Amino acid sequence: MTDHTKPVPSTEFAPEGSWFKSSYSDQGGGNCVEVAVRQAQVGIRDSKEKDGPALSLPRSTYITFIDTVKSGAVHFGVLD
């Protein structure tokens, strides 16, 4: 069983050269998300924390999420 209390550094999910900035990221360097694909998993990380943890999703879940965002069914905003 995976111990989710100890996040794995994103560099253990995929090597540094495998990560690329999402087209949905802030191009000014503020809010940047990077993704990496490894077999059937997609890793997502904060580009400002390269040694920080990565969220790992099955590829099918990631595709569904992106399709939902593109459809306009999900809106992101700042929570107070």
C-alpha cells in the first residue's frame, strides 16, 4: 500500500527534462503548472517547486479533467 503521508518528490516521478509547462499556465511566470507523462500516469507539479511533490493521475482521468475545463464546465477563481 502507498504511504500518502510522505509525498514523493516530482523528480522521482519523472526526470527533470520530462516536465513541460502547461499551456494553461500564466506566461508571466506567476501561476505555472508543469506536467510529465510516464506510461499510464500524468504528473502535475508547481513549476516554482521543482523538488516538491507531484500529483499523479491516471492518463484517462487527466484527459477527462482537461476536456471538462476546455468545455467551460469548470471555472477557477480565487477563494476567500
